[in-house]
Amino acid sequence: MIHIVSTAHIYQPIKKVFDFISNPENDFQWQYGTLSSTRISESLAGLGACFQSIGNFMGHRIKSTFEVTEYDPNKKYGFKTLTGPLQSYTSYTFDITKGYTQITLLTDANVINLLEFNENILEKKLKKQLKENLAMLKSVLEVG
């Protein structure tokens, strides 16, 4: 089991940060390797909404389907995989601290279809990528 926790501080209102992160169609703007992410359920947002993401990771093209499992506006957003090479759960929590929005990212993952990957190497790559993603998110939202 891979368990990763990371945080970022973004100098933007919490609503703006939450709305941006919880819209999967923005993922390609701040997640390295994401080529596209599209909502595939009738509900636009909230619990039970589903989206599909296509991206590249460690030299492989990956297509995964996700379901939103937590949706508490401006407080928490989470989702789990329904299909794809990783069984994962990701959640973002949002807090206001000293004039900035603090995001805490938690990801738990198990490899299910990437047999050629060593789990330790995969964990290191995921940690690095998630930190880079949060740095890119900060850049996109603060600089625009």
C-alpha cells in the first residue's frame, strides 16, 4: 500500500481553489502527464459524479475512471478509482490560514495492473509527481 500526504499554500480564496480542483476538466492544467479529464456522469459535481482521465505515467498511457466519494464545498473533495492500473483513493482538504488556502492532499494506492513496476519506485515517482502537481496548481491559480 502506498500512502502519500502533501500540502500546499495558495494565496487565493478557498472557494476559487476548491472549485478549480473539484472540476476534473481542469486537471490537464495542473497535473503533469494528464492529457484529458472529462466528466462522464449526468451529475456535474458532488457525490457519485464520475469522470475519466487519460494520461501518461512512467512511460505508459493510462486510462482510469473515478467516482467522487467526498464533496463538502470549500472543505473536502475526494474520489476513488473504478477502473485503471491503480486502485486508489485521493482526498483534498481545504483550510484558511493566515490569508492563504492550505490544501492537504492524501493519496492511498495499490498497484493492480502494473506488474512490471516495483512498488517502492512507483511510490517515489508518485510522491514527486504529486508535489510537482501542487506546485503547478499554485502557479496556475496565483499567477494565472
